[in-house]
Amino acid sequence: MPTINTLNLPQFRAAPQLFRPMATDGTGVEPPDNSEVRKIAEDVLGATKMSFAAVAATPDARVAAGSVEEIFKRAIKDLPGANRPVLQNLAEGWAATPEVVRAAEFGRAGTRSFAEHLNAGGLQSFDIGLAELNLDQKLLGVESSVRMPLYLLRNGGLGDAGLFGDGIDSVDDLEDAVRMSNVAAAADDIGDENRLADLFGMSLGEDPWGDGVMGDSGQLDDAVTDKMEFWLHRVKCIDETNPEFWGNDEIAIAGIEIDENGDTKKIGEQRVGSGFKDGRSRRYVRKFTWFNMRENGNNWPKSYSVSLLLAEKDNGGFSKWLDGVWKKVRDKVKEAVAKAVAKLAESYIGPALARIVGQAAAWIVDVFAGWLIKALKDDVFPPFTARVTTPSMSARWNYANGRWGNPSSGRRLAYFNGHGGRYSVEYEWRFAS
């Protein structure tokens, strides 16, 4: 099937100023746009929290090697000594609550006890044996199981009287028959591309400007900017935290990056400096991370996010193990979404599916991190997430004078509020070669 493409390329080539990337930021990641994928994300989030609480309540329980529960077990051991008993008491309180209360906190996974959850395989297989998640198949773009057969029947099916007058004599014939049936079905509104675009978001299907930058002359320049970079510039203490946490403490910054496929990677903790007080700032110019815009082929637009964590340098290793958790969460979301849309040909929604899985994983990352910080009463500020979406390698922002063509988003501010204090971090997005 052709990829969804509603671009009027001459229009964009003639008016490059209309073709801008979009950078957004805030203290929270938006949940998935599709309501049914959001249900899946909430389901996986609940099971992830359940796994953490179950391991915290029973730190000696046996867990599978390589599982998210094993990661949690190691992480809890890495916590400062004062945090572990606080966490265990909290988790034991959750374990003692009635099922209805656990379910309110952990979703479907909470209908089991902690021991039952771990014995069932934890996050990886928490949904096996539970009641099915109530999903609206139409909102996932999946038609009822009878519609495709009815379509084929009224067109003679795949056999002698149908799409193949000579019958089907080989596997190749069968594959061709299925492919032609999908094409014909799309024309009959089964897997209709416009409808799927409404559900999952439009896929441009190509980079409208290819590998060049549109100059004032209307001709493509030779420069190729196939990387999206994320730069830090300055950290400022607006209001010192209470009572003594930050005045003489070193400040470190770490992060989690998520690309257009939902792939996640830890950005290791980096020392910023010490002695922060009201009004004091420190210049901190660093290319914090970057993304390869050639990844995932020619499927546009592409979105990237960076979640920043500001913390004390001697914090108990909070950022050391988060990336392993996100990978497990992303894989579970991908599995659940793929299962939910198994009746729909992948060629219809491949790029859109990758984007929405990435969006769901990013949202779980953000909410789970906030939940952990609150549960641990940790000296980590709630994370700040910066996001950028670009429709092309060659898209640009405007300069301060209004002229189009700026490869930089300009300086932006990330604010961190907590512990009676407020900090800001100055950053920017850049297109680069």
C-alpha cells in the first residue's frame, strides 16, 4: 500500500516559511493521542508500578533474569540506606490494601496480589490470564472480522471466480492474492488510509526537500543537516531549596532521550557545579545528546524528546537504571499495540504505529518517573521534558528579525520546581550535519 501523503510539494517548495519544525516543552509528556492506545499505555504503566511495588515489598523474592523486576531489585539495593525502609513500608502498605484499592492504583495488574503478580511473570506476562482490556476496535482502525470475508465473497473471493481467474496454485499466488485483496479492500474503506490518518496521525511518507536546504533563490543548497542536536547552555538558581539541600551541594543533570521509534537511551549524569544560591547561575555549554534523522527511513514527521533530571550529585543512582526500565516498558507497549491491531495489515500503519508506540512509551517514562520520585521522597526535581517535531531534515525556524532559515530553535528555558526551590536550565534544539 502507498504511504499516506497529503503534501502539496510545490506549495511547500514555494513557501518555505510555512514549513517549520515545532518545539514544545513542559513538566509532563502528553499521553497518546489515540484513546485506545492510551488505554494500553495506562495498562502497562499500572503493571510497571505493580512490579516495582511488589519487588519493594518483597526484596528477597525470586525474579526472572533480565526482567524489569530484576532491574528494580538492583535499583532498590542502590538506593541510600535511609530510603529503603521508607520504600518497603510504603510497598507493604500497598500489599495489605484490598483488591479494589490496589486496582485503583495499578489497574488490571492490581487485581492480583504482589506474590501472584511476580509468580505470573511480572510485567512481561502480567496480562495473561486476566480479563481482556476493553478496546474499541474501530478506534484502532480494525474492522470486524467478518467484513473482509464478506468483501471477498461479493467479489468472488480469491479463487476461480474472484481476483485470480486461473486459481491459486502456489504460495506466490496466495501472497499476490492477499496483497491484491488488501489493495481492493482499501478502496472499499477497509483499512482506508485517510481514516487511519485520522486515528493515528498523518505520515508524510517522504522528506519533501530531500537532502538539501531551501535557499532564498528557491534552489536547494548543498548542506545536509541530518542530525537533530540538543544543547544545554546555562543552569540558574532562581530560589534556593529549603532548608539546606542546595546551598553547598553539587548539582548534576541527567536525562532520558526517546526517538521517533520509541527507542530510549540514558544520558549519563553530568556534574554542573556547586555552591548554587539565589540568583547564581553557571554557564554550562554542552551538546547533551543528538538524534540521527536518517533512522526509520523516509517516514515523516519525526519527533524526539529529552527528559531532563536535575539532582544532587551524591543522589542514590536514580538515573543509573532508568533506561533499562524504559526499554522493557517500550517492548511491552509495542507488543500490546501490535496484538491489538493484529487484524490490520502492517503496511497500512507501520510508520504511524511506530510513532504512537514511541509516544506511549514516552508518556509512561514521564509518569512513572514522577510516581517514583513522589514515592521515594527523593531529592530529584520532577523531570522536565523538551520535545521537537520536524517534517523534514531541511525544515527551519525563523531568525529574530523574522527571516526564515534558522537551524536553531533559539534559547528556551526548562524550569524545575521542588523542595521549596526553583531552578532553570537554558537549552536549544539545532539541525546539524
